[in-house]
Amino acid sequence: MVKPVVIVVGADKGGVGKTTVSRTLLDYFNVNNVQTRAFDTESPRGTLKRFYPAITEIVDMTTTADQMKIFDTLNSGLSVTVIDARAGLLSTALASLRDIGFLDSARSGQITFAVFHILGSSIASLDEIAETATFMAGAKYYLVKNFINDTQFFQWDQSTYNSYFHRIKHATELTIPKLNEMAYEQVEVASVPFVDFVANKGRNDEPANNSFVLRGYVRHWLANVWSEFDRINLTELAGAKSATRSGEK
């Protein structure tokens, strides 16, 4: 039996592009032929589900019933479970995983567990790192600087930045570059995955009429994001091999 892989994408503040990162992960696994399911914890509305309705379920991760929907079904046959944690609930979600014994299972090697912690630009994010790190024994911990909102990260005090980042063992930094604003907006309007926008497909796989220029911006940006995922061997984490992707850049 393939060992389950659980990836939590979260932050303890909103507006840092958390769901954007979740979307790039789902696209990445899709093109690498990794069977994936997703849980959108922005209950009851949902954001991730708008882009991936076929593989995404909206849940309230603070309730026992919905925790069971996620973690009692890890051996469903799908390789990867991506959980898009609601803004402000990353620490709470990790505490719940500790309480149900999930983190112990990860430490013992029964489950592969990874956290993509999307950082904000304030000192509060540095405090989030310190708090989140206490849960990371046995997990892959990725600190993600997401420039999708043109954020400037801690440039005011490099020594403070270094004091937090360098003292956390086994943490890996990732950088998500900025995407052209008009291109990002048009993908939002289309409500399709980034890969479908690039392929000029609509929500029901029908031909679309997306701008050639904007598709090019998204293609180039997505290739750069995926090169970061390749750098950390994300497909190997999921027990798969990286596919050859033509025409990305």
C-alpha cells in the first residue's frame, strides 16, 4: 500500500496568497500524473473548490465530523491529500492534528506530512514560524515567500529575518514569483486551473478565447513556480517521478 501523503497549506493571517499556492500544487501534481484530492476549509463558501470542483470538498476542519472525512479516508487509494487551511487557522489545525495522533503517525513514518507555511511581510509572520515549528517534528516544513501580491519580506531588518529562519532545523525556503496582475485577474474571472487557462480551456473543457499574451505570462510564471517544486523534489515526496513537461517556458 502506498504511504499517504498529506500537505497542509496555511498561514496565520489572510491576504498572503495561500490558495494561489494550493492551486499551483494541484496543477503540478496533475501534470505529473499524481492522483490528488483536496479539502477547502473556507467553510461554507470555499475558494479552492471554485477552481477544482471535481477533486475538492469543502470542510470545517474545526469539527470532529469533518476531521474524520479527511483523516479516516487517507487510505482511499489517492496518493496525495492537499488541505487548504483557512486563514488564521494554521496553528489551530496543527494542534488538532497533534491531538488526534496524526503528528505521531508522521513521526513514526506511517504518513508523509508536509506543511507549506505562506509568510506575510510583518514581524507577526516570524512569530508564526516559531510557533508552527513546534509541530514540525517528522514533517517537511516549507517556508513560502509568495510575491503574488508584490510583497517585500523583512527587508527592514536582515538580522531579525536570519535569526528566525536559520534556527529552524530542516526548514526549506521557497519563492513564488509575482504573476502579471492582468493575467492573474483573468484566471480568476475564468475560474479555471492555471494549466487550463494556459491550454485555452473553459470550465467544462470547452475551447476558450483567452488572450495569447496573458496565457504566455501564466505559462512562464507557472514554469518558474514548478521549478521551485522540482528543486525540493516534490514528486518524490509524493512517491512519483517528475514528468517531462514541454513548452512550459
